[in-house]
Amino acid sequence: MKKFEEITTQTTPIYKGKIVNLQVDDVTLPNGKSAKREIIKHPGAVAIIAITNEGKLVMVEQYRKALERSLVEIPAGKLEIGEEPIHTARRELEEETGYGAHQFKYLQAFATSPGFADEIIHLFVATDLYHIEHSAELDEDEFVELLEVSLEEAQAMVADGRIYDAKTAFAVLWLALQQEK
């Protein structure tokens, strides 16, 4: 048994969507009592810290309906069923930015909201970038603006709230730590 493990006794599907599914699990707690857990199931995603040959961080600005505002973010996207994260990273970098990369390095994976979702993001660093002449197009419901910013500009965006999501804040922190080395 895992430390503090909660044993699922029943799962009730609530909603099946295009990106997420919602379920309610009845669980037995470590102390023997029962509880309910609302869980969002997600196929996972990738995020890319793309660095130009000039040392700029490639980012996109897009509207996020859940927050009712635009955010500046690193390129990212949902894993397709059966797709390896590296393939998703290559596709999303091209679709969202028009860049390809000769070098992709896997950094790590992390949970986005473990209190209620199982989404895992696989984080890559992409370097030795090149422009793709006829790049893949954005999804028909995606609207983004491409930005290339210095580390200092990205840090200012974290400070003023334009960068507001954890994956992008993590990317900026990672870049800052790399410069300290």
C-alpha cells in the first residue's frame, strides 16, 4: 500500500468531453472512512522552452477562456492518443510558432493540478531553431501572437501577471537558473 493511499471503491463518469473527462470516485481513506473525489482525466500535454539562436525565449500570447484573459505562454499542446511526447512537442512548436528545432532535450514531467486532475506535462527544451517555410497551421479555434523575448522581459511579464501559468513561470525560472551556472 502506498503512503496515505485512498482506495477507489466506485467510479461514476459525469462528463466525457473533447479534451477532458470528469468522474467522481468513492474512496476509502487511510483511516477507513469514506469520501468522494471529483477527478478530471486528461491525456497529458507537452510544453516547449524554445530558445532562438539569439537567446530569446519563443512565446505565444493567447486568450484563455477559463481565466477570461490573454496570457503569454511557452508553446504547448495536448498529447494525441498513442502519440509520443517528443512528436507532440515537434508538432506543437511548428503549429504555434512556425519554428522547427534541430535539438530537443527532455527536461522532466510534472503534474499541473494534482488535487483534482491527472494531467501531466512533459517539458522539453528546443534549441538550434529554424523557420519552417510552410509550417503546419493552428487549429481552427486557436488564435495566437508570436513573441520572442529576453529572459529579463519574461521575468518582467511574470512580475506584472502577463505570464500567469505554472508551466511558463517554471520555464522562466529554469532559464534564469541556467544563466546563473
